[in-house]
Amino acid sequence: MQAIVYKSTGSRYLVKNKLGESFNVRIKGKFKIDNITSTNPIAVGDIVEVENEEDIESGVINEIYERRNYINRVSPHNKNQHHIVAANLDQSLLFATLKEPKTSLGFIDRFLIISEAYQVPAIIVFNKIDLFGKKELEKIEHVKNLYEKIGYKILLTSLKNNQGIDELITLLKDKTTLLSGHSGVGKSTFINKIFPELNIKTQDVSERSGKGMHTTTFAEMFDLPIGGKMIDTPGIREMGLVDIDKNELAHYYPEMRSIMNLCQFNNCMHINEPDCAIKKAVNNNTIDADRYVSYLNILDSIESKPY
């Protein structure tokens, strides 16, 4: 029986077959050792083959079909392994906030790099605009223009005031969408707007730390009443890159990728090399200086691979 993984708790999985029937299943031990470096060999969104057991409502996953794509990050428990957040996606949707809690541009750029690397179209949703004063409104206008110029879709929302929700829901129709972001940015609140009957637990941002507090424990997929699927994920504090080489990083910045072939050297790292097209573009404001600084910071954080 072919099925899609809707929820993973680490040892058990909730799957649905083509008829919409749900089953609680487990995996065979071989998935833990078959050349899979991920801490979770099976992720939400995976298409799997399930072998029924005597209990018709349970079974064993004995095969995983090839993934179309996926989003991953460094495992929070082992920096040398990756953790697959979700698989077989049509788009990724990053919830971000300028305050309560603050989402750094570096975090956003890391998420966009991962989406680019695995060819998952990304959308950025800046929530809580009802909290913006003059300073935040000026900053969000700059940030919005920055990412829209590159080609990313940006939405401004206030879930508290129901602002921007209709446009957001329209983007989800008939697509499988990953919701991601820090804890406290509004992912669970948004799901409650669509599925009020689920009453997903939400928490306020900690006044002491200014950071969100985790409410979602495991990734879980929901069927949308308008068609499509949405995957809710636990709040992510850090977006560690994995399997991204220093020499590849610029390829995942669309504004750099489009002109890097104009650099004098094929292996240009866009730091101190002569006749670098990227640095020229930064100097004439074709490439935003904040994005270039982000590139340099992330480049510096990537460990070189031993040869």
C-alpha cells in the first residue's frame, strides 16, 4: 500500500493512503543504516510503501520512494548530520517578524539558501505588522524591496487583525507548503485561522528573552479545505546549513548567480579577487550591500571540506 507520511514522532509515523485512510506505522531497522546520514530517515511528506500487519490500523514501512526535493538543516543534536524537515514540497513559506521575536536577515538568507539548493520556491511572510512603529515601517519597506528585487515574493500580514490572510490562503491552494520560522512568529496562529477546530496550542513570546517558546513538538501535515497540504514544523532557533560547499554558496544567491560568469576567474570567491563582477555590482548598488555582507558571514561560517 502506497501512503504519504503526515506526522513523525521519531519512532512512529502517521500515514494516509490514497483513500484518505490513516494508519500508525513504524519503520524497519534497515532504514537506520542504509547510507542515510540524516537523523530522521523518513520525513513528513515522504511517499512510502506500507506493509499491513495483522492490526489493520497499523503497519511497517518497507520502502521509501525517491524524493522530488526536501528542506533540511543541521541536526540540533549532531552538527555532522542533517535533519530533513519535510519532503516533496511545492513551496516553502517562512514566517518572519521584525520584533517579538526578531528574525535576523541572516536567518532568512540561510533559509533561502536551503530552498534554492533543493529547488523549493520560497515565500517570506512578515507577520505582526500591527506592532510596527515608524522605525519598523521604514525597515520593512527596505527589506521588502531588497527581496522582491531579487525575485522573492513578500507578504506583510497581521494575523491578529486578519490583515493579509486571504492572499496568503490563496497562495496555498492545491500546493504542498512547508511553514517554517522561529517559535512565536505566528505559524500555529495561522493554522488556527484555517483549522479552528484543531485549536493548536500557541504561546506568547517570552518577555525576558524576546524569543518565542516552542509549542509544536513534531512536524505534521494537514489537508487544506481549499485543496493542497500544509506542513507545520517546530520553531527553529538556528538554520544551520549542511552539505553546502564554500565554492557553491554564491550559486544560491540569485542576484549573484546571474552575473558570476562575468568574473575574471571561474573559481572566484568574490572576496579579494581582481575583476570580480559581484564586487562591482555591490559597489554600483546592483547587489544590495546587506546581502553581500550576509554572503561573507555565511561563507565564513562554512567549514572547508578536507581533500
